[in-house]
Amino acid sequence: MFCLNKIKQLNIFEQISELKHMTTKQLVGFIDLLANNFDINIFIPNSFKEHYYSDLGKDRKYELSSVLSALLIMQIFHIPTTVLLTVFLIFSTEIREFCGFYKSIPDESFFSRFKTTFESDLGNLFDSMVLKVIDICEDINNNLPDNSPEKNLNSKLIYDTSGLKPKVKENNPKTLVSEVNRQKSYAKATNKQNFNPYAAAYKNMPKFAQANPNIKLDFVNGHFGYFYKFGLLTNGWGVPLSIKFFDEDFYKSIDKKEFDTPEEQKYFYDNASLKPVIMPFLQTLKTNSSFRFKTFLGDSEFDSYDNFGLLKHLEFKKVFIPLNTRNQSNNKIGDLEYDVEGIPLCPLTKEPFKSEGSCKGKNRSLRFKFTCPKSRRDKQGKCYHTCENPCTNNKSGRMTYVYPDKDFRLYPGVQRNSSEWDETYPIRACIERSIASLKCNPCIEHPRTVNTTTMRSDLYLTAISKLINVILAYAINNTEYIRSINKLLKIAA
């Protein structure tokens, strides 16, 4: 359950090997391909330009497009540090000319300050490129033959969560292992047979990292540690479309509760994360584009009445979310029948139940309460039944709840054991590959900072590099390479 992999310290030999690795990628040829088919200035929002030039005006030493070009080169070629980026800029005339650094180049501190100062602007840049990429994907799809296995994948929206794992002291394997060993010793001393030392260690560990409260104890990628979590939306081709980080505002929006296991915490927070991620994205899409997603895919962590009700409200026609074993009790309709108006009927007389109105607690799904047709209330409001042949031992009589969105959850536009389900649901794996591809970048795989602002900037820049991949493949009419930068590099060779 714990991740015990040690993180290697970057040294000069690894930097040299990285330089050798770059020579096999035909960097110069790819830069020519990029220069001829992509212009970052087209996508930079005016608000970004105004923010960048607001302090110093047009006397900025480095143009905004030049700085962004350098940072994107860093992400595309997986250059692990800004120190190594400056080395490339110093020794490569082609990279300097591509970026527009003709007189001098920025130092490491400049790039670091840029990422912390303009993090939200980088997010806006990513969002502006997404709208263009959605149109590109639609055009690619329209040109595909009807029998293509890639057909209509662009109209499927997929959601999943992941996390960045920075180098905080709480993520030190020694810290985690020592706590587990203490719990194992306790279980041995007290002779507890069914004691789970991992769950006990989880409850004893601090809930967030001392260095940054946004880095929280959570369960990600099969183990629990301290992560900065985010939600990701992609289409059926795995192209990143939206990124939402789980900061304090997210956690304040839902009830705080104690969890016995990290799996319970992951399910609760992941389930609650769908709405704040998908709503802003679809609202922006509705405002700026005529394209609409009609199919949604997600894993069983998102199985809840609230989420199915939300997806129905957002006009998704088909939802591919497996039922979660935690909610299996919700699937039992029991021995009650319902009339055409959705009113439950008495199992003996078929008389309609009496409506008690709607009820909805905080963070609970909307429900309609119904009671036995022969139940009564006394002056104090206490309910009792007058049935001669009661179908329950409850003194207040039979009660039941109807969830308005229950049918959509059980029958979300597609039958779960059908061939369509079996053929479509595996497409969800593309978001796993997309997350893995993002984390191949050294800046994302092992963040070298505890500053979550910098981590957000790095992830935005990495995601932007994936969008550039789509734009380039489309521009040179090699649309089969929209997910592979390595194949574009071979073309540029």
C-alpha cells in the first residue's frame, strides 16, 4: 500500500546522459517543423499579454512569446530543470533563434519567477488552445471513414483524478515505514488478530504536509502518500481538455469527515470532484463552441445519484460508469411496485403510498419520502401504522424513498452487460495513458518544489505541449500522430 521507491538525486552524469538522449530526438529538425506550423502568439489571451507587460510596459527585456517558447521546448523534450534549459539555450543557436533570444537569455530565476507569477495566465492559455483543438478533433473525426475504430471518439468525454507527489518529508519512505512498524508492534503486543496496521498508520499520519497544506494525505496509484491532486478531462483520443486542482476551496465546499481507510477517503473526494471540474468546462464550451459531448466515461469512483443526476442535467445521453460495491444497497428496489407516476404501491393492497414530500440533507441526493397508506401521525407528529396485516416490524409502518435520478443510474442510456458496454468502456483506458504521458515529464513525475503554484504551471505547460502535438499533426496532415510526439520527431528527422 505504501510506495517505497526511492527518488534518485539528479547529478551531473544524469544531465550529460539527458543531453546525449536529446541528440537522438533530432531536436533541430523538430524545431523547424514547429516554427513552420505553429505560432504561439495566436493563442496567447490578451489578458496574459496585459498582465505580463503591465509592470514594465513594452520595455520588457524578453518577449512573452519568447519565454513561452522556451518553457514549451523544455516540456516537449522533457528537459528536467530550468538550469539544463539555460544550458541548451546557451549552446544551441537554433533554439535561441526559435525562441527569439537574440541578445541574451533569461537565467534560471527568471523562469522560476515567471511560473509563479503567471500561473493563472498559463491556465488561460491552455483553455484557449483547448477550444481550437476541439474543433481540430471534430474535423479529423469527420474525415475518418465510418468503419474506423477511431470514429466518434472525439465526442466521448472521460474523467479521472491523479496527483503530483512532491519531495516533502512526509513522503520519505522511512517516515511511512516507521509508522507501519509501530502499528504492527502494537498489534503484536495486544494480540489483535484482525488489526490492519496500514489503516491504523493512515489514521495516525498528519492529514497534510507541513511544508504546504495543499499537499494532502491521499490514496493515488495504488498507494497512499502526500499528493497535490487534480482532476483531468480528456476526449476519447486521450487529448487533455481540462485540468482542475483540488485546493482548499474544493475541500471547504464539502463536509469534512473522518475516514477509516485511505480507500474511503479517495472514493469520497473523487466522487465529489466531478461537479467542480466538469461544470466550468462545459459552460465555457457552450459559450464558445457549438460542439457538444454526448457520452461520458468514468470509473466506479464516480458512481452516485448526485453524479448521475448532474450528467443527466448536462444532457449526456449515455454514461459509462460501473456501479460501485459501496452503493449496491441503492440498487435494491425490493418488493415494492410503482405506478405510472412513480408512486410506490402497497405490496398487499396495491394502494398508493402517502407522499411526505422531498428531503435533502447537505451533500445528499434529492429524495422523495413515502409512508404506508395506513400510517397515521399523533399530535406530537410521531408516525404509527393501523394496518391489520403489516408487512414490516417497524411500529411507524413501511417507509421508502424514491430517488428522481435512480432510473438513469441503473439504465444510463446503455445496458451494462451489453456488447456496446463491453466495446465502449475500455476506451476509458486512454485517460490512464494520458496521465502516464503527462507524468513522463520529470517536472511532473517528481516535482522538485513544494510550491503548488509552480506545480500547476508545470502541469499546464506539459498539457499545452500535448495540444501542440495535435495541432502539428493536423497541420502536416499526419493526424494518426496526434498522440505521439516521438513519431513527429521521426518525421522531422
